[in-house]
Amino acid sequence: MRLLQYIQLLFLTIFSQCITPPKAAGQFTEQEFDKMATKMALGSVPEISVAGLRQLQEKTILLDTREQKEFAVSHIPGAIWVGYDDFKLERLEGIPKDARIVTYCSVGYRSERIGEQLQKAGFKDVSNLKGSIFKWVNDGHEIIDEAGRPTDHIHGYDQKWGKWLKKGKVVYN
């Protein structure tokens, strides 16, 4: 009898996991987002939190490492677009090697790769924004469009990654 109850309990557990609907976009916990962001970054570039960047933003050169179409939709105020697929060090002409630089992208992967290139090029104070612009937006901080106006539109990169946005109007173009 006990064996039968155990088998029924096991069957119910497996069955209930099979019918649990997937989470919709924006349906994640802070811990799940942090786990994803940590998994995306290899740790090759020191990370800075959104709160840490907010404290140092006035003294920081902020580099957006997303594609131009993503930057055009919205970006963090004061950010300079440098790109990813076609990134060139020449875009940093005039930036001192000892300047405080923070890179960001959607969630932190691309910006860490660009941060590695900056380190190899001799930039001494490079950090990667943990959780990048998605974390910035999810925490309720302002983003601006290409004309410098506040916006609530945020490029989601694609459907797989856009699900990590809780705030803003996600666009894909």
C-alpha cells in the first residue's frame, strides 16, 4: 500500500511539473535575474552594480556596447555608443587610459567582451555594469532616446533576452 502511495505521489509531482505554464516575460525574481547576469559574465572584467554606477556616474565614461539600432531606441544618459560587432578602438580616441570606464550592453555579455579589449589596449579602470541596461531599467532608472528625450522604450535584443525586462516598452527592430 505504501509503495502505491509513493508511486502516486511521484506521478502527481511529475505531472504537475509538466503542466506548469512557462513564465511570461517579466515574470522572474531578482535572484533569477542576478543568476542569469552572473552566468553571462565570465568575471574577466570587474563588475559594478547599478547603485555603484549611480554614485560614480558623473565621474565615469559610460560606453554602450550594443548595436547602433539598440542605442538609437534608448540608452543610459551620458553613454557613448561604441558598438560590438564592429567595435573599433578608434572610437575611444581622446579618452585617457586612466579614465574610469564602465561598459554595458543588454545583460552584460557583450560589454564584458569589449571591456576585455579595453583592458588589453591599456585602459586601467574598466568595469562592466552588472545586469547592464536591463537591470538599469528594471530598477526604474531613466533612459533616453537618440534625441536625448526620456523614453520608456527599450530594445529587447530578441525574444529570448527581452523576457528579462520587467519595465519599459520592449521593442525589437
